[in-house]
Amino acid sequence: MSEKSHLLKSFLIETAVYAVLVAAYFFLVLHFMSGWLASLFDRSNKGVYATVALLLMIAQGVVLEVTTTALLRFIRRRTE
């Protein structure tokens, strides 16, 4: 397999895995945290809400990156 096709395959797998994880994260947050976030928005200082939202976005990025990296390593070991 050429280097370009190997890179394309890795990219497509990573994109698909990342898309599934982002969708799962979205529905988990929607299910478990939507009420709390809505009340935080309505009842608290908007700066607190913005800080919490920013921290959630950063945590999402870190967790998804670590998870995607681990899954890709697992997939590469299985395919090689």
C-alpha cells in the first residue's frame, strides 16, 4: 500500500471515529446536562455560564483527542 493511500485511509478512519464520538458527546451532554446548563444560564452571571461552557468545550477537545488517538492505535495494531 502506498504512503498516500495509507494516510488517506488513516484520515478517513479518524474522521469517522471522531464524528461518532462528537455525536455521542453531544447527545450525552444534551441528555445529562441540558437542564443544569439552562438553569445556569438563566440564574447566574453570564460570565460564569460562559466560563463553564468554555471549560466544557476544552474538556471535549482533550477527551476526544485522547480517545481518538487511543482508538487509532488500537485499530493500527489490529490491521498490521
